[in-house]
Amino acid sequence: MTTTLPQATRRWNTLLAVALSVAGLWTFLSRVPPAATPGGAPPPSPRQGFSAPDFTLDLLGGEQVTLSDLRGKVVLVNLWASWCLPCRAEMPAIEKVYRANKDRGLEVLAVNSTFQDREAEAAAFVQTFGLTFLIPLDRTGAVSARYQLRALPSTYFVDRQGVIRSVVIGGPMSEATLQSMVEALLNEAP
Amino acid sequence: MFPLLRLGPFLVQLPGLALLAGVWAGLSLAEKQAVRLKLNASDIYHLVFYGLVAGIVGARLAYAARYLNAYLANPISLLALTPTTLWPAAGLVIGLAAGALVGWRKRLPLRPTLDALAPGLAAFLVALGVAHFLSGDAFGASAKLPWSLYLWDDYRHPSQVYEIVAALTILVTIWKRPVGRPGDGTGFLLVVALSAGARIFLEAFRGDSVVWPGGFRAAQIVGLVVLATALWLLKNWGRTSAPEPMSAQETPMTGGRR
């Protein structure tokens, strides 16, 4: 002798089966193909998960720096200006974190927005705070434009593969905030 | 896309503002629904409020615990406004636990309480979509379509717009056409099931999916589990009658918080 389920239960079971089958099939069909990330490197864009847009800039005091030459290091790219109060507030913390971690592979590129600042004032700022890291000068504003700069300071945490892992717009960031954010990247294998 | 608004010396983070608006709208709707379900609106408010506060504080403390030395050397940084120094998963667990604890202490019945929260949750999901639109997060896959957005150096699916439309549809559905008996928990389960279904469908158009082995998108797999659980519970809860709201007899049925 067979028993029949109530009609409502049968309807529910059918609905459940159909809904889950359709959702499962869609999940299977919309898998990400391996070819979606050629070479494994994401395209450049100033956002978390993308490669950091490359640039070459003159340094304060002479010489040049190219971001992609620092591949293999963790790079903190900080855009700042001497008149920006949060920039002034967070720069000593950046200096401390840089000194504590430079031997572990941390590099800081504190890109001065020279197109909206003065080189002499940037130099005085660097001297006042005793900054020892690299100070590239964005004289034309090209790097600020490429990084879609909306506020100063803006900070981009770039991993050893050249991928932006976090972006902090505005500030000031504290020493613990900076240290925790670089710590995670420094702990990753080169 | 429009992450910041400068007001004099202040820099307002618009996505954060959208989330705050979402919390406010969600709370208002939850309180209204609580009154409909003869629950104490003030209890529902406290449940959400303490859950949120515990979630945010917990997310920061959990993050700090991972970098204990840095925060021990500089404990004032626990108060930093930087949202990147939160651990969202830990915050979610702690927030839910705190909300559950408040509900238990106030003796709120489970299913009517979940139903009271349902429209608020749906409203918050709309705000989350707006926050994603403003920040450019949860962005779409590359696609040249007549309705594509140019974002992060490419033409993309406007995934944030899809997200807002889906969330709005769920909100209107749950608010205008409630299912089941009032307070039997099916309203909440419907929001969860529809949201999971929408996520499974829309995730295919995202450009920032977390990918698991085999090319499977993590959000779709999690969505499938959530959808299956919600549908199974819908089937079972829909058959059984709702418990009587305890607070209806024990506390005054006020419409607002005090």
C-alpha cells in the first residue's frame, strides 16, 4: 500500500527542487573561467584588488623613482601636501612605521601633490618632520589624476606583487592602524 | 563613484552616510512592523541597536586582537574611524549574538521578532546597494552594453544598480504582499530566500567575486546553502502555527521608543 503526500507538501517539494536546481545550474554556468585573469595580474586601476597604476616621478633632492621597480617590496603610496592638516598629523606615524619595517621590505612613496603645493614648502615639511623615505614630486598632477585623487591624504597599500590591497581616503591614520595594515602584507611570502 | 562630500573642513564619506540612512529606515520599518505584530516596538529597537553597537565594537576589537602588539602600543587607535580596520565577519557574529541575547533577555518570541525585522532588513539591503554605488564597491564584470557604467578603467555591468533594483523589489514585495500568517516567521524567511536568490543570480555579473577552486564564486555557493535552508524552513514554518507574542500581554504596545 502506498501513501500520498498532502498536495501542499508536494507543491513545496517541487518548488524547492526546481528553485535549487535552477540556482545550482546557474552557479555552475557562471563559474569564472581560468582565462579571466591572463598572467594572473589584474589590470591597473586605483582600487583594491587591481594592480597599482605605474608611474615614474622625480624625487625631492634629485633622481627618479618608478613604482614598478619596487616589485617584491610592500609599498605604501601616500599622496599629500604641506598645507593639508591631516597629512601633517599622520606623517610622523608613517615615518615611525617605515623605520620599524623598512628592513622587512617596506617602502614608502610619499607623493607630494606639487601641482597644488610648493616645492620649497614640501622640502621644509620633510625637514620639519625628519622624513627619511622617498618623496616623489607630482608636478603636473598626472599621478593624482591617474589615482583619481579626491582628498588628501590618500593612502594605497600595495603588496609585493604590485596589487593594491587597501585604500584609505582621508586621515589621519594612527600608528597602530598603519602598522596593522602593513603587517598583514609584510607577513605574506615574497 | 561619489564617495566623498566636502563640507568646509569636513570630509563626509557618502557610503557611510547611506548605510546610516539604511539603519535609520530599517529601524523605523522594524518598529512599524513590530506594532503590526503586537510586539513592543521599543524591544525591537533595543535588539537592533545593541546588536549594531556590539557588532561594530566587536569588529574593531577582533581586528585589534589580530595585531595585538600594535594596538597595545597605541590603544587610542581602537577609536580610529578607519573602516578598513574592522573585521566584518567577526563583527557580524558578535552583533548577531548580542541581538539574540537581548531578544532572549526581553523574552521576545523568535518568529514574530524575525518577521518584525524582515522589512527593516530589506530596507537596509537597499541602502547597502546605494552605498556600493557611491563607493564603487561590488563592481560589475567588464561588459560593453548600452547600460554599462565606466568604472575602474573599464566599461562594466552596473552591478550596484542591479543590486538596488533587486533589493527594492524584495522590500516592496514583503511590505505590500506579506506571506503566511502574521508573525509565523515566513516573512523573514521570504526576505532571506529572495535575497539569496538575487545574490546567486546577480553574482554572475560581478567583477570582484571571491573565486573558489573550480572557478565557483564563493557568494553563489554560500547563497545556495542559505537559499536551501530558508526554503526548507519556509516549508516547515508555514505548516505550523505561530506562537503567541509574549510581549503583547506582558508589555504595553507602544509605537515608538522611549
